[in-house]
Amino acid sequence: MPNTAEVEKPVASLMGVTKKVGSKTLVSNLTLDIPQGQIFGFLGPNGAGKTTTIRMMVGLISISSGDILIGGRSIKDHFEEAVAQVGAIVENPEMYKFLTGYQNLKQYARMFPGVTKERIDEVVTLVGLGQRIHDKVKTYSLGMRQRLGVAQALLHRPKLLILDEPTNGLDPQGIRELRDYLRHLCQTEGTTVFVSSHLLSEMELMCDVVAIIQNGRLIEVKQLKAVAGAALPVGETLFEVSDPQAAFQVIGRGRSTEEGVVVEATREEIADINVRLVTAGVKVYAIRELSRSLEDQFLEITGGEGIE
Ligand SMILES: Nc1ncnc2c1ncn2[C@@H]1O[C@H](COP(=O)(O)OP(=O)(O)OP(=O)(O)O)[C@@H](O)[C@H]1O
Ligand SMILES: [Mg+2]
């Protein structure tokens, strides 16, 4: 798939979004672009303002000042058009426990003209509910209920899927599966996913970009994954080789260590360097990314005040 994220408009933009309740400012002047086709993480400790922000994005609560655009439409001026482009699970989704998952989806689909039976089958496959879709919801595990919630949120093909702490309560296997089907969704339907969490490690595995908030304020937006084809540096890479000196000569930059050569390189450059080393007769034993973890970077940014 061509990478058009740079040229396309963001699927959503938060512009100076502020939420005040009484004298308390819960979210303060939050400005953020959510690029199309990515998995965008929204990371912050408990009470940071994640849910409050998401509630504003889906129109559950009003914005005190600023605005949110979804697909270019203002949530203030064109509420219906803006929220029509969003699918979300914010609180526990409404489900009829005595109906099957499939019957629930059929009920829900009636709210949207144009949702066909084929589309229902498609979302069931997407979230991997399989045959369990014909069992009653009251027999579902938490993870299965969540899948059904995501399926429901996807029925009308939203441009933006918003999930508030979707990994809460899931076991490691469930978290992994969520990650896989969100990625699949992003790739097959081009859906942009906005997902909140208070866990750094999780965001690192799941997201392309992460915005960090603390005390209602945006601290930083970080690109986590190099997009294929884009010339984004991916941090430092160690080429573990048979002859570091020779390798250093071949690469022509970086620094040599006992094990090999450390160099800042993009994905494409890594592949290229590897070919050059091998061609020059240097044995490459391993290629390892040395970039610091998000956790390290986060600690640096916040001066040691960790998230978890
Ligand atoms: N209606 C409200 N009135 C007053 N304060 C509120 C209200 N709703 C939320 N808050 C406060 O706003 C802050 C942000 O809450 P929010 O639920 O958005 O945080 P969060 O990042 O989602 O946290 P968590 O990780 O615990 O879900 C908290 O201090 C919370 O107590
Ligand atoms: Mg929350």
C-alpha cells in the first residue's frame, strides 16, 4: 500500500481543546493531528485526561474552548457529520445479553442505512469472533465482548476508530490478538485507530505514533515506527560483525565498538549497509536496534516522573 499519510489531511485534529468543570481544568489547550491510516496511541497516567478528551472527540461531553475536526468537519458546527465518521468504545458498549452477538450486530446495524449482511459478516471476521458470534452474549468472556464492541463500532465503516483503554482486563494473549486485528483493520480498511492506555510497553508494541499527556496537557508526540518508504531515522543500529574496523571502513560513518559498528540509519539504509558489508567479505552476525525505549525517553522528558 502506498504511504500517503504525509500528503493526506489528518483524519482528526484537536485544536486548542480545553475542558473545564467549575474551576478545574481537566484538559488544557490540547492541539494534536491524527494522521490517516495509523495506529495512534494516547498515553498518560491515571487522571491525565484521556477519557475526558475521548469523550469530547465522540461528542459525549461539550468542549469548553477550542474545536475538534473529524474528516475536516467541526464537532461544534457540524456535529452529526463529524461523529458519523467515528466508531468508538468509550464506556461499556450497550449489548443485549440474551441475544447472540450476531443478533446484537443486526439490531445495531438498523441504525445505519447501508450496512449490509455482508458488512456484518466482514466485521465479525475482522475481529475474529468466528462461530461464537451465534452464541448468546451472556456466555461471552470479557475479551469476546470487547471484540463484539469493536465489530459494532466498525459496522458503518468509520474513518476513525477510538478505543479507550481497550487492553484493560485482557490477558496477554487477548492483548496480542487485539494488536493483530487492529493492525489488520488499519491495513485492509485504512481505518485510523486512536487508542488510549496508561502502559508504555503496550503502546510501543501497538502504535505507530504516541501522544503523551499528563495533567491534561500534551507533553510530546513521538513517532514509534518507521513507516516503510519514509526516510525516518530509526535510531542507532548495531551491526555485529567479524571485523569492526573493516566494517567501519565500508560504512564510512558511525562508530566502531568491540562487537561491531553503531550507526544511525533508516530501514532502507540498514538493508543497504548489510549488502555492502557482505559484499566486502565482512561477516554480519546480527543487526540490532539500539534505540532507547519510549520509557527511557519519557523519563527524560518528564524529569524522572514515570508513568507506571
Ligand atoms: N465530571 C468531572 N468533574 C470533575 N472532575 C472530573 C470529571 N471527570 C473527570 N474528572 C477529573 O479529570 C481528570 C481526568 O480524568 P480522566 O478520566 O479524563 O483521566 P484518564 O486519563 O482517563 O484516567 P484513567 O487512566 O484513570 O482512565 C481526573 O482528575 C478526574 O478526576
Ligand atoms: Mg480513562
